[in-house]
Amino acid sequence: MSSSATGATGRKDAIDALVSNVVNTRYEDLSPGAVDATKTFILDAFGVAIAGTLAPGVAETLGVLRDWGGKAESTVLVSGERLPAPSSAMMNSFLMHNQEFDPVHDLAVVHAFTTVLPVALAVAEARGGVSGRELLTAVALGVDVACAIGLSSKSPIAHFRPGTLGAFGAVAAAGKISGLDQATLTHAMGIVYSQICGTLQPHTEGVQVNSMQTAFNARAAVTAISLAVRGIQGPSEVLEGRYGYFRLFEGEYDVADVLANLGSVWHVEQIAHKPFPCGRLTHGAAEAVLILKERHGFNAEDVDDIEVLVPPLPYRLVGRPLEEGVPSPQYAKLSIPYVTAVALIRGTVFITDFWEERLRDPAVRELAGRITVVQDLTITDQNVMVPQRMRIRLKDGAEHESILDQVLGHPDKPLSRDQHLEKFHACWAVGAGHLPENNRDLLADLVDGLEDAPSVEEIVRLLVP
């Protein structure tokens, strides 16, 4: 255990400093980079939610929430149902995550927007009169909390961190929108800690519920805010207590650096775009094979075999080979061999590559069977995704190699503005056919000027029929 554990320095639990920063930070305190990044990834998250309406399980989940009924206070994006805030937050989070297309902090290993944004929207709609500037500030702060906790971990990820840390970030955002004071927001953090969930077992098995784990935590976050407002108390040593988050979920940690940089380093500036709708840890292989194909002019039929050398984290989570039979979409999205084969054969990877007809493609499956993932034993850091090395051997005996020190979409290797909008437009095209066509550009313009938007309702209006 790190020396930063409770009692070693005589300070309060780390949650106290994180909550204080949320309560006291104003829009004017955000860096220009934080403002720009928050707006960029809000639009990105809306786009992937639109594409998320096409994923398996959406109709069934919405049917359950609709049957439960309740107060019509917040909107389900794209379809337009009005549901209780916990239900709409849950549904919108599921839409944002089910295609594996949502933005992520590579080092913290957390899809912060996927829980923070739906909860912030749901609570803002339920309250009414929340401005775009207030939403922007709350989302930036929520993302900061989620990523700060993730960056403090020094142990291999052993649970579904996008869900667990998303819950804390979502409570921070919703608490900011609700104007909670330090004590009440701390209670809300304790209440959500009593509900957080997320396991890597469905990730390993590639089953549908994996993409719902952020949604469960979104629902929990709205519940926590509502209970705290009504005076329910939660534990105060949320992160560093004897049974706090760090000890039970992470193991080794050091929170000193993130606490020292609160208010000066904005983690939202380090959020990465996902250019492909699959596990972020598969992106390096997809990018590398496309680079080598363009550089050397070969095609899939020219390839004899491919070897991908990766750090422990991607090897453990996405190094899986394809098994006999047709894989589930979730399993295929988290398989380097499948994603690499798709990229080489089709020149890109999009959500349609995980539909049943394409999952049955024998050419993809045959090529994937000749792609081997190897763990780089020289890398000891259990939380990094790079460097990654790819070696391709062609049938004529030629060999080509590429080494990636960073993956496309990372802030150090960002998507251009045009690529960002191209992704948003592609998501809109496949999932928003029933929405007014001109809403697409109106939404992009509104988010670009989010700090001047009069209300959250103006945003939601453009995302429903």
C-alpha cells in the first residue's frame, strides 16, 4: 500500500479534496484546452449514442425501463421517451457504450464521458433551467474526478473501471449541477460507492451485459444524488478507508500527484478519440496493419501470417484468438486478431463489421486465425497500451514491421477536426434517419458554442424526433 493511505500523512480521505475542487470550481477556472476537449467529446458521445441505437439489446432494455414507468422528467436520446432520471441516465449510458466507440482516457482506463454525460443530462433536465455553460463545467469536473482516481491506481486493472470510476465522476457532475455543498456531495460519493459495480468477467466472455455496466453505474449515480439531497448519509472515507475503493478495487495506489495538481491539470485534455468501434486496446493493431498496407502496397491475400507484440494489458484483455463458431459482437470487438483482419480486408473498421452477416465472413475468420498476439515480457507496467509492434510476413517471403509508440486518437496523436466530424457524421448517418436532417449540423454548432447555450433542453431537442 502506498504511503498516501489514510493516516500516513494525517490528511483527510482523498475524496475530500476531489469534492472540494468540484464544489469550488467555476467555468472561468477551466483551461481553454479543457473547455475545447469537453465540447469535442460531448459531441463525440452524442454521435456514438446515435450509432448505439442499432446495437443488440437496446429495444429490450428500453422496453424494461418503459414498462417500469415513473415520472417523465428526462429524455432518452434519439428515441425521445421521457422517463425518470435514473432510467434515462441508464439508457443513454448504454447507448453511448454498447458499440465500443466512446471516448476513453488511455492511461486511467476509463470511459468517463459514458457515465458522466448521461447523468449530467438527466439531472439537468429533471431540474430544468440548466445552461450549457453549467453542463460544460459539470461534465469537465466529472471527467476530472473519474480520471484522477484511475490515474492513482498502480495495480493491474482487475474490475470494470469504466463503470466504477464513471460512477464517481457522474456523481461529481450531477452534484455540481444540483449545487450541492461539500458535505452533501461527500455523502453522495459514499452512497454511490455502496452501489458501484463492474467486473471483467463479461468482458472476458464477450457477453452483452459487458456494455451495460456503465449504465448500471449511471443509474446508481442519479440515485445517490437524490438520496443525499434528502439527507441520507454515506461513508466519508470512500477512497482510502479500511474498506475504501483503493484497497478493495485497486490495491497499490498513489493519489498524491493528482491531488497536488487539482485545478491546474485537466484530465479531460488527455481523453482519446476512438477511431474504430472496438476495444481501445485493439486499436494499435488496426492502425499498424493499415499503415503497413498503405506503405508497402500488399493486400490481405498476400499475407502469410501476422504477429502482434503488445504490453501485458492488451495481451490480457484483447489478445484473445477467435474460437470455433461465430463470435458474439462483444467478443469480436475485444479480439485483436478479428479487428486486425477486418482492418486489413476492408480498409477500416466500423460498426457494421460486427453485425451477424459480417461476423460469419469466412475470409475474415481465416485471416484472423493466422494472426498471433504475443506478450512483450520486457514491459513491466501493467497499465500501458504501448508500445506495440507488428510484424507481417508475406507469401513471397517479404517481411514488414511497424512500431507504434502512441495510438491514433490519443491527444499526442489526435484526430483532426475533419476526422472528428467525419466520425460524428457517419454515426448520424446510420442511426439518425428518423431525425430532421439539418439537426446534425445544428447540434454540432450548438455544442461548439455550448458555453452560450441557454439551456440543456436546447441540446436534447436536436437529438429526438
